[in-house]
Amino acid sequence: MKKIEAIVRPEQLNDVRKALVEIGHRSMINFDILYRGIENEIGQHHSNSSSPLYDFTPKVKIELIVSDESVQKIVDAICDSAYTGHIGDGKIFIMPAEMAIRIQTKETGDMVC
């Protein structure tokens, strides 16, 4: 199992969710977050300085637990649906997930995803 964390533009969230549902993945968590990447997403100038101020921008973080076999299909769906072609489209992180347990039935493993 893998944990996928995707940070995307808030206005792309519905497109991402639709794309995931279309490939059969309905389970996800999303959070409204503030994010600052390495790109110069916002270039504002302080009134006292000529150097730009780079600030946080609103983003949405989506978390999914998926089977190893589903990772590439899900990553492709997120990339295709979140893409605008501009700086700040987002990032995807993939990490191992050691175990999942459904509390109600105590089932474990991939069947919980």
C-alpha cells in the first residue's frame, strides 16, 4: 500500500475528484491549506524594500491510501486533472503505508483501501 499526498489548486479540486471517481477511486481526504513552494508564486514588493515578498497561497491537500498496483493510474489522473500549465499547479508525494485497519470489521491490508 502507498499513501499519496497531492497539493493542488483549490479551483482544480472538483476536476481531480471527478477524475479519481472515473477510475474507480472514491476514498480520499482533503484539507484546505496554505502552501509556499520553491517557485516565486506571488511577487509582492514591500513598500520599504525593492526585494519581493513571497507569501503563502491557498491550496488543497488530498490524501489517499491506495494499492501498489493503483499508484501510477492515480498519479496520472491527478496530474491530468490538476494541470493548468502555470506555476503553482501542485505537487504529488508518494510514501509507503505499512498497514490499514478498518475499525468496524478489523479487516487489514489492501481490502481497507
